Amino acid sequence: MNKKTQSPIYDNPAELLRQLIRFDTTNPPGDERECILFINGLLKEAGIKTTLLGKNRHRQNVIARLKGEGTAPPLLLYGHVDVVTTEKQKWQQPPFEANIVDGFIWGRGALDMKSGVAMLLAAFLKAKTEGASLPGDVIFCAVADEEAGGNFGARFLVEEHPGLFEGVKYAFGEFGGFNMSMGGKRIYPVMVAEKQACWMKATIRGQGGHGSMPVHGEAMAKLARALRLLDAQHLLGGRNLPYHLTPGVRVMLESIAAALGGVTGLLFRQLTNPLLADRLVKALGPRVALFAPLLHNTVSPTMLRASNKVNVIPSEIELGLDGRLLPGFKPEDMIRELRALLGDDFDLEIVMFDPGPAEPDMGLFDTLGAVLRELDPKGVAVPLVMSGVTDARFLSRLGIQTYGFTPLKLPDDFNFIRTIHAADERVPVDALDFGLQAIFKALQRFH
């Protein structure tokens, strides 16, 4: 009896993902070392020279390079191997066993983003082993610490080792290439830009005192007013921060409207109309509400520090604010808009601002769209501006345009957004084969 030949790992991205999930890289604390060393071992087994870099031995990053024909600038493939916590979540399957149930691989990181790392790595190994024709050099990089700010991962590499990325024009990373159903059409959003993180601290002051002697209109009342105004933004009649239509968002909305066509497309196109957009978002419900943060700079109250004793009325309150700026806007724009909404009853301090480019470079988008259309003739690729942030913000400092291109062909009833970071994170086995094919095709066509 002939022993069944086992397929190479690059032809089995599902098995590769399962092995990655089994490394518990929950961040904090991270400790991605063993997972990175596993990836490093696969690369070296394929005869690829690697480099390991990190601030300490527990937070390593691995970089490898394939030589191309030199007719295009180098292309970067990158992804993070750390994952968010599973604490206080009730899972149907153990989150770090990577069980296959009902055709899905279950586990933390199945979507964000060990599936992406598995597909990018598989395509990179396939290109090496099969001697694929690459227009330019291809760099693969698996990084630590994306979920907690990137200080040990992409930020560290960009700031301390920028020469690794010399000449790179385009990159594939998270978040995009998965399909979603809209208006009966299969849309593939490919991330081309993202909002900028602008974290702030608001300090609110007023008369304090003993809890037995109530005060009115002071720090707590000012806080309550600010929270009411921020919360009312999602309601009809509530005041939003000002509407802005940035170039990337305009292209995104017009592309989706064209793909949808008919009355649905016409309605969607009205999101580009400043007189109708907010009312349309609030009237049409959750599906369209996903796009609301892309029409405004946004602020979410997230942290609060007041009195540390129940019988002491605070004279000073600190409110943490997660601000997100549209591409091209600056912290002073956020402060001005917040003042107009909330007034002057607080001091405002910028705690952290990660700038990004004002406009995306769309030079490779049509190539990626054509690849997706070949693999799914009913699918339409559209550019995506993301309300969150990724490691792309660090690479952009070196002039690198990231495309969120870790494609997955998902069941139409599968809610990708609600499954990320949640209990029972999972991905269809077949979707990974689709993604590997798409990335491998793109590696042979970039320019």
C-alpha cells in the first residue's frame, strides 16, 4: 500500500492557520515568540533567508525576501500574529484548539488576523517553491503587537529599521478582500485608507465637597451634559460633528453605488450629499450606519476618573475620549469641532495622534479588483476607507500604500464584522483556498 503523500503546507492554508491559532498570542501580554519562530522555521525550511528583530526576545518579528525580476518596486506582505483576549467570553469551541466544525475553523485569530498571515505566508512559500515569476522583490513580514499599538511590531520596525522597506511602494495587509452582501450584490471591500487615531483627555472642573451637601451645575453636571451631547449624535435631531466628504470616501461611496445600481444605488449615492447624508444614515438603519463614521470626525467617551470615595463630590473629572480623524484632518480640527459641540466647560489635551496620508494611492486597485473578479465573476471590488486603524499607519510614514487584501469568499449570511474579536470567531475552510489563489495571482501581477 502506497503511503498517501501529504500536500505541502503552502497548498493547505487551513492547516497552516490551525497551527498558528494554537499559539496563544493574546495581547497583552503578547509573547508572540514561539509563533514567530514557527513561521521562521517554515521560511528557512523553504530555503529562504530570514531576519528576526525585536525589542526583546519575547516580542519578535520575522522578515524575509524573495528576489523578483526588477520590473516593479518591491511589494510588502505583512500581518500581525497577536490576538485580542478571550476573557469573559463563552465559546462553543476552545479558542486555541482550532477545531474544524461545520466546515469552519474555530479559534481566536481565525479572522483577525492569523487567517491573513496564513494566506500571505502560504502564497509567499508557494512563490518560492514553485519559482513563480515575480515582477519585483516580495518581502514577507510577520509582526507582533498590532492589537496593543504596534510599539513592539510595525512601529518598531519602521522607526528602528526603515531600510528593510526601502523602495517599497505597495503592501498587502489587513483589512479587506472579504465579501459582503449589499442590495443582492456581492461586494468585496479592499481597504485603501483608514481614519487617524486621536486620543484625548478632557478635564472637567467644578465645586467639590461632602456628599451629604449636594451641589448643582458643577463637574458631574457638566460631565453629564457632555455625555448626553456625544450620545445624541446617533439620533435624529441630534447634533453631529460636521459632515466631511474626503476623496477616499467619495470614491468608495460612488463605487458601491455604481455596483448596486438602480434605486438602491441611487439612495446610497446620496451619502455624498451633505444635506441628506446624516438623515439617510439614521433612517436606513444598521447596514448603512456602518458608513456613518466615515462622514465625520468621531469621538467616543471610553474612560472616566472622578472621586475615589463615595462620599466626596469630585472637583475634577478626567474623561478619556477616543477620537478618530478622517484622512487629511489634524488634531486642531478635532478640538475646534468638539468645542463647537460641547462648549468650553473643560480643558482638552491630545494624548496620542497617529497621522496618516490625506489621500490613498489607487495605482494597484484595478489589478486587485480584476483578480477578485476572475475568481468570483459575480463579485465587485470596491475601495474601503476604514473607521479603525491598522499597522498601515506606520508603513505610510515611509510612503507605502497598504491595500487591505487578505481575501475570503464567505457565505452571504456570515457577518464578518460581528465575528471579529467576539466569541466563536471562525472562518470557512474553503475561504482560505480562495484567498491563497487571489494573493498568489496578485503576486505575479503587481507593478
